[in-house]
Amino acid sequence: MPFLNVQGNKVYYSQNGNYRTDRPTILFIHGAGGSCSNWAHQLTRIKGYNLIAPDLPGHGLSQGSAADLISAYREFIWMFAQALDQGPYVIVGHSMGGAITMELALAYPDILKGQIIVDSGARLRVNPDILAMLSRNEHPLEMVKYSYSLTAPQEVLEHASVEMKKVPTEVYLRDFRACDKFNIIDRVRSINIPTLIICGQDDQMTPVKYSEFLSNELRRSTIVLISNAGHMSMIEQPEQVNKSIIDFLVHV
């Protein structure tokens, strides 16, 4: 299993085979409480690129602790990218990962060839009831059904609930606090790199209007809406998401 030493911790990452110098490298950043496994459908099905998805600190198989600031995750990904030494990169971020990606684009544009924002927004407020539940060491399992489309099979929701229970509530709490503090509404239009914005049409966590705002603010952006998908569009409709990603990468 591949690991990198970042900030004194062993960081796990998944990749699609051996690194090739003749191929661009795409980094995938998971969302709150997630891991690199969230990108399994992308890492196994998108061909012709070096695809790498790390577990953020304190997530999955990575050492370290979850952060309660997006800027802390931004610095971690920057250091991870430096340690990989395969840039410039296209970075793909889902939800909280999208926030991290946009913060990278603002702070370190030179390491990016482009960015792909999946089911995210320039501001990510979190329901106070969810934060309160996590503070009581309770998993907000009710949130699962709002993370998928209304047509998602019951077994998908049950699997997601099982996976949520495996993640310590402290990790979710710190991640959601980071999301709740995140707000680049007044700065996002400063991003000037090619951007693809992907959003599930049925996303209830970060509704389509969040992506439409990004599309209006980012001058070099394209928006794609994914049918029959909610907040976890890359898992629910990987074929649509992957096609959108591949079409974007050809022109970056």
C-alpha cells in the first residue's frame, strides 16, 4: 500500500497503477468523513492519466488528526502535492474537498492546471443540529438519506449508514466545523484557472444553486448537472461524472 510522509505522518493514498511521466496527474480530494474509497469508480474507470486520491489526515488509513479549518487541509494537500512532485495538477474535490480545492486555487494557483468542483459551493454552512449531535458523540444517520437522490436504492443508503458508523464522530465534527467556517463568496471570482463544476440535480446538501453561483462567478468555468444523483454524484452516477471529467481533461 502506498504511503507518503507528510507533516510527520504517514499518509495513505490510492492510485491507478504505476506513475508515468508522460501522463498528467489528477488528484482527488474526498469530502467530510470520507476517504479515498469515495473515488473508487473514478480511479478504476478513467484511463490515460495518473490518478491519485489521498486519505486526509485522521481519515481512512492516514495518520494525523482531522482539522477544523479548510485552510489546514489546504496546506496539507499542498505539502502532499509537493511530496508527490508530479505537478502541475488538476485537482478534483467533492463537497469539503471542493472547498479545499478552491482554497488551493486561491493560495497556490501555480501548482494547478485546472480544478473540478463536485457537489460543493463557495460557502458550506452546516445545520447546527448536526453539530450538536456530533458533540454528543452521536452519528447523524438521518443525514444519509439527504446525501443521495430520492431514487437511490435502499441497500445504498444502508451501506452508507454502516460506513458512517465506522468513522469516529470527532472526525465528522471537526470536518463539519471546517465546512461551517468556510466562506469565500467574496473571493471566489479571483480564481482564474479552467474549472469544471459538477452537481447532482437532486443534491439536497449543496443544491444546484450553489454550483450555479460558482459558474456565474468563475470566468473560465463549465457546469454539468448530473441526472438522478444527489450529493454523492460520483458514486451514484459514475458514468455521467466520469464522462464530464474526461471531456474537461482533454481541453486542460
